[in-house]
Amino acid sequence: MENSNNNKNKSRWIATTASIWIQALIGGAYTFSIYSPALKKSQSYDQFTLNTVSVFKDIGTNAGVLSGLLYSAASSRRHRSGVPWVVHAVGATEGFLGYFLIWLAVVGVIPKPPVPVMCVFMFLAAHSQTFFNTWNVVTSVQNFPDYSGTLVGLMKGFLGLSGAILIQIFKVFFSGNPSTYILMLALLPSIVSLSLMSMVRLCPEKGPDDKKHLNAMSIVSMLLAAYLMIILIMEDVFVFPQWARLLVFVLLLLFLSLPLKIANEAKLKEKSQPLLIKSDQLPFSFDSNQPDEKVLDEDQNNELICEEVNMNLLEAMKNVNFWLLFIAILCGMGSGLATINNMSQLGQSYGYDTTRVNTLVSLWSIWNFFGRFGAGYISDTLLRQKGWARPLVMAIALGAMTIGHIIIGAGFIGNLYIGTILVGICYGALWSLMPTIASEIFGVLHMGTIYNAIAIGNPLGTYVLSVWVIGHIYDEEAAQEGHNSCIGVRCFMISFFVMAFVSFLGFLVALALFFRTRVFYRFVVLRRLHFSLRK
């Protein structure tokens, strides 16, 4: 039994590595622009219909309440090894089924399905991501409770990078054949996740050098993002021969292998130094001291939550902070995702060729990564050193996103590169901040269910903006030209000014959330953190 416990104690680093590898391959939904032209052509869709199908992709990637509930149920009944395998098994099965059916329709093996049926296929394909993502994120946060922002940033960051990684695989093996790429999306993530799922274990511990090793993994992720960005820029200038693409792919695999090296070093280090917390303790250690009542009374509008909080979804939904976070996500993520969904048509309207459009989509993954990782790491640092509540960082991200939408809508030379940098970084930041804020305000026990419920605001906002704003205005402009496509700045100008207004509204809501929770962060979250570190 002792050896079994020791093996479990050492597995959190291997679990983190396995989670990173899975996250790096499950972002097929972020590469929709790669295969959307083939889907549009094979099914004879107009832009409005294509955007309708893409919205069901967005609903799938964000409607993760079922995955959260399944994770909670599996965790409560899990084997001593702490591996609720059913979560990944469901995700792998659903992902394969969804993408495989889309591939069959695109290549003509089955008759053209009605639009509602294609929407179901797309939903299934994208919804699989929620099962992988929920398990990896929640398990990582519980395994490293004192560095939740950093871990969420890592997991969400590699998910953001997955778009660029998958596109590199596409260019090496399936360039010019997007239909085969869809088949790859059906097979590769499912096979990898089923192979690695036994390694993702729940075993909350604290070691003496956790921060050092997590920083090393963070540096690897940054280097990988920089490497991919350099490759993308070079591809925009030079035509890579096949041998060069193979070399790029081999180096990419070497970068992805580095987290395993760090994990092994961390395990060896912990052999010689005892862990600080036993595995039967709760993931979070809460401070039992109550905040100073005189200070709290100074902010009559601040609705504080007790420290020993572990709300379920229904309890959280009765709290105003839940809905403020939901609205901020609806405005910010909704407008950000609408941007990436229309990246292909956006580039075409400005006269970009397919190569430059693919480069924009890949670069979006890089900016998305920097936002996801950077917001998690920076918000952790600001909270520890300055006492800044995370909702303030969220408000800053939404303000910067507003500027990005305005730049895209302005239509000057190079605006797409500048605007998508801002929007991509800020969109990624929201994905990192929201789960961490939810775990701090509502507790970690039902974190998977609560943050997935809040994430539903993403597809809701995207549906309105992508279908009824962007799609409607685009098709009207195209109809005036007598074509199915629209060329020129006017195709998207009004749409992006509308999205700028929406993201600014999200900024105001996030600011309200900051004012409501700033005392809570100062006297509850920080004390909880300091008490946990002293343990």
C-alpha cells in the first residue's frame, strides 16, 4: 500500500504532462476556417448558413455542463487511483463520431444532410472538447491548488496552441486536402486521449519546488509558441519544400516532449524531499479567520461569500456575481469567437490569398495562447504581490478587445494583423481568467460544472453576433454585388463596430464584478492563499 501511495504522489507531474499533450491536439474547433470552405462548397451553403453551422460548433465547445456533472459524478465514485476514465472515453467517442460524419458528408459518401442534421454533427464534434478540457483543467487545478491561475493558463494555453499545431500537421501530411484533415480530426485526438487517459490522475500535493518546475513548463510553452510564430511568419514569406516541413514537424515534436523531461526531474527531486501535504487532504486549505467586519461594512454593495464555500451550480446561479461573470463572458468571448469564425471570409474580403488566411488563423492560435497563459500567470503574480483581484485583469482584457474590434473594422492597411493580435490575446485571457475566478468565488468542488455553465455565454453571444450581425450584413453586401462573396472594407466594417460596442459593455460589467469582489479577494482569497502556503 505504501508503494502504491508513493506512485500516486509522484503521478501529478506525469498527469500534467499527459494533460498538456491532450490539450495540444483537441482544438480542431479552432481550425474551422481551414475546412469551412470545403464544407461550404460541398454542401452549397451561403455565408448565413455556414455561420449557423459554425455556431453549433461554438455551442458544442462551450456547453460543457454535462462534462462537469459527469466529472463530479465520476470523481465521487472514482477508484483510489483517482482516474474517472469515463469522462475521456465519452469525449473520444463523441469527437470521433461527429467529425467522421462530417467527413462522410463532405466527401459525398453519404447524401448531403439537411442543415439541422449537419448542425448536430458539428455539435457532437465540438462538444467532445468539453470532456477533455474539463478533466484536464479541473484535475490540474486540484493537483496544484496554490498555482491555479498558472495551471489554468497552461492547460488553456496549450488548447489555444492546438490550432497552430494541428495546422502544421495538416500542412505536412494533408496540404491541399481539407477533407482528409477532417478525417484526421476524427481519429488523432481520440486515439491520443484514449492512450493517455490513465495517466491523468487526481492527487493534490505540495512539493518544495512546485513553482520552479511549473515555471519551467511555462517557459517551454512560451518557447513553443515563439517557435510556431516564427515558422508561420517564414511560411508567409517563403515556400517550404516537403523536407523543410518535415523538419519543422520533428522539431515541434521535440518541443512537445520537453514537459515529460521536466516531469521526470520533478519526480526525482521529490524522492529526496518530503511532500508538504498528505494526499487525503482537501485540494484547498481555507483560512478559518473571518475578515474584519468593520472593513467589510464600508462596502455595503459587496456581496461576500463565506470562506468555506463550495457552491453547487444552483447555489451559484442565485448569486449576482455569477450573472455578472456570465454577461462579461457573453460579450467578450462571443465577439472574440465571432471574429475567428469569420476569419476566412474576412481575409478574402481584403483580398488575402489562402496562404495568408491560413497564416492569420494559425497566428490567432499563437495570440490565443499568449492570452491564455499570460493572463493566468500574470493574474497569479498580481494577486500574490499586489493584491489585485482577477476581475480587474478581466476588465482590462475586455477594454483592449474593444480597441481590437475597432481596428479590424477601420480597414486600414495591416489592420487584420494588428486587430487580430489584440482580439486573440484578449479572447485567450478570458478563457484563462473565467475558470479561475469561478473556482475562487464559488469553490473548487463543483468548479467543472459552474465554469462550463458560465461558458455557455460564449456561444450565445457568438450566435447573435456571427449569424444575425456578421452573416446578415455580409450576405446583404454580397447580394448588392450579385455574388455569393463580398469584397471590400464595407463587408465587415459595421459588424466589427457593433462588436466593439458589445465588448465595451462586457468591460463595464467586468468592472462592476471587480468592485463587488475586491474586498472578498483582499480578505478571503489572499488569506486563504497565505494560510495554504504556510501549511
